[in-house]
Amino acid sequence: MNGLTRRQLTKALLLTSGAFAGGVVPSRLRAADERKHGGTLNVVIQPEPPILVSLTHTAGPTTRVSGKVTEGLVTFDLDFNPRPQLATSWQRSEDGLRYRFELRRGVKWHDGRDFTSADVAYSIDLLKQHHPRGRGTLASVHEVRTPDPHVAEIVLDKPAPYLLAALTASESPIVSRHIYEGTDPLANPNGRAPIGTGPFVFKEWKQGSHILLERNPNYWDPGKPYLDRIVIRFIADANARAVAIETGEIHYAPDTPVPLGQIEALKANPGLVIETRGYDYQPIVYRLEFNLANPYFAKPEVRQAVAHAVDRDTINRVVFYGWSQNAPAAISPALKQFYNPDIPRHDFNPKKAEALLDAAGLPRGPDGTRFKVFHDYMPYSETYQQLGAYTRQALANVGIGVTLRAQDVPTWFKRTYTNRDFDFMSSGMSHSFDPTVGVQRLYWSKNFKPGVPFSNGSGYSNPEADRLLEAAAVESDPVKRRELFRAFQVIIATDLPDINLVTGANLTIANRKVRDHTTTIDGPSANFADVWLQA
């Protein structure tokens, strides 16, 4: 992502007025007369999502489904310009402490009830309490006022310069108050059979097979959606996914659905398109995360040794086939205005790793092993398995014995985030469009919440890191805010509760007959109201 794009985003988010209901429509979206109604879009996602609404869970597969049924207040086009969704216009007060949203009229929930500002207020409260990132993103929200059924005013205790960008469907879904009120949102049946306002209505979820979404005939945007239905399938085997894509059985496959080594061959297929756009809202960083309660990894020297034992260049070449770039800091280099390249470095140096382990009182035993640990890699794709295999070999070279644990997704979540029965793990984490939203959750001591996935899994706690994160979250001056985040990255690179490795380019493979599938910065998580199939 270039600097101009990020400046455009900053400018958009600092606007004090945002009446975009009649905004400029990209030329490719103007030719509605060329679009065809009807047809079924066959999509594959992997793994199967644990839940279908991104209210309480930020798993990538969940966000791919959620936004098609459950919408947000705004969306963003590919140039990071905000566009209306459930809000038709918005204004920010001069002091940055109040956002007023005019809500779309005539919107119905899929069960026929009216959508009102009460739903917005209730959703923001739920997100603040239960969303893995919401605790940080919405920490400044004091209340949501509802002076009118079609007006919602978010009142802040302190400025939140990123707030507007956090109000998309995938990040802050607006759910129905009458469905959630008086229930445990973590256990509410709506998570598995969602009722939303979106262009598609949930029909069924056959676990292990597919999710069926059908066209909402009462959608607030007349004439949309174009598709009759979306079938979202789960195909666990990567080779089977590749065959389904090549034969046209699957029309749309996001999140690098096949091993990266097969991408070049698929690019040669004239019936397919390889799309790299649509992932700028959630740049992914692959990382090793330590359980700081582990007696070995509680020692800073051991964490430093692991950092010196792994080679990012080899990871780029062997695991990601050149589709990634080094990302050593706690903030992704994709977030150029916040990224700090001047941090304490722990570059590849096995000899230094060995010396650190010796100094930590962990000599090699008769078999050459210093100690043994388990490594739980995220079971989302073959890429994570390959990253785990590389990590095992790299650490074996310095005398650390690593046993890889393969498991299904629910077991991995329970082991790592709920039971905390892990030594260290590898995962891919979204740094989102802003560090307060995507990064703070991973290091903020107040977000150490056993049972909450994609939170502070290491159990890291540093009062100065907390202070810098909390100050940056409310700092309106972009220069001061950047310096706060730069100082934070120095602390993380010193403490090493995790090792940030690379940021990978996510890819979508689509059949050429699928049109207008990538028109927003969160492409695969968009509502697909504009997607159509060319005959």
C-alpha cells in the first residue's frame, strides 16, 4: 500500500462532515444495465468458521460470512474513501468527542422488524464488552445517544481518531437489539443462524459441508443483490480445492486457498483471475507467540535466542514462495505512517542464539537437546503447517526440541486461548487499518482475557507499553501519535513477548465470470450486493 493511499485514509477519517449518500460511484459500478440478475455463486473458505457473526469473534472465515448478512454503519472503497451502509451521512464535532450518524430509513431486519438507532446503541455496547478488538477500539465510548429512531450519536470520553474506520460490517457489525437483549451474546443462537439487514438471508449451515445464503427480496438497496444465492463450501483438502477452482465448481476462493507453490500454475489458466486487492483493511502478520507462563520462555534470553534462530528470508522463500516481506516490528510495515524500522534487532544468528541459551543455564544434553517444548500452529491452512515445520527445524539447530501439534480449529482455540495449555504457537494476526484496532489487543495487559481468541495470548504485561498504547488511542495529533507507536515498538522488540516474522500477500482466485467481487478494502468480507455473474 502506497503512502498516498494512507494519506487519503487519514484525510477521510479526519473529515468533520461526511454526507456521502450521493458520493461518486466508480465507473465500473455505473453500468447497472450491463449487470445480470440471478445465479448461484459458489465460494470456498477454509477452515469452517466457528460462528457466523463477527460480534464476538474475529476469525477470518467468520468475517467472510458475517458481512453478507449483518451490516455496518459504513464501508470503504478501494481508495479508502468512506461510503454509506446503514448510515447515510455522519458528522464529527470539532473537539472529536461526538459522532452523529443519520441512519438509513426503511431498513428491515430479516425477521421483518424495523432497524433503528436502538440497535446501533445496543450493538456498540456489546462490541465494547465482547469483541476481541472492541475493548480497545471502543474504550473511549461513553455512551450512544438515540435522540431519534434514525439518529445515533456516539459520545466519547476521549478522542478516537480511528473510530469511523472501525465501523465497517466485518469489524463492528450492527446486530438486532430484540434478538440479543437479555441473552449471553457468546451463546446467542443468532451467532449460528444470523438475522441481519444485509443483502443475503441466512438459510442453513450444514457443518462440514456448506452455508447457504439466499437473496434478500426486501433489501434496502432496490434491485440488489444481483445473485440469487451464495453457497459457501468447506473443502479441507488443498488439492481438492485447487481442482474445484480449476474446473469451475468453485467460482470465488479468497485467502490464498491453495498452496502458494501452485499459484503460478493457476495464473496460466485463462478462466481464472488472481486478485491481490481487497486485503488492505486487515494486513496479516505471521508471528510466533510465547506463553510467558512457560518456565523456559519466561526467560528473556530464551526468547531472544529463538528470535536469532529463525531466518525471515528463508521463511519468505520456503514457506511463502516470495509472496511475503519481512515484518520484524510489532506494527506491520503496511501501516507505513506507524511502522518503526529502527527497533532493537534480533536478526538471524544461530551462534548468538546458542550463546544466549548457554548463558540462560540451558546447555545441550547428551542427545544435543537443551529442552523440549510443544508448538501449536494455527490450523487454518498448509502455510501454517509449513511455518511450524520450518520453526521446528530452525530451533533444532540450536538445541531446542520442538514437537508440532496438529489439531482442528476448535481444539486449537481451546488449548491456546481458553486452557492456555501451550508453550508457544504460530499464528497470523490482522494489524487492521490502525494499530489501536489491530495491534493493541495483542499486547495490552487489560486484554489478557483467557477464553477470548486473538487477544493477548502471551499474557504480556508492561505498564509502559500499556501507557503508550492508551495514549496513542486518544491522541489526535498525527505526529505525536506516530511517535507514541514508534516508542511502543521499541519496547516490544526489547521484551519479545512474540516474534513478528513476515507479512504475507493474501490472494483471491476467482472465475472470470464473477464480476465486481473486489470493490472495497475488505473485499472478501464485503456484502456482495454488487457481485454478478456474467453468462
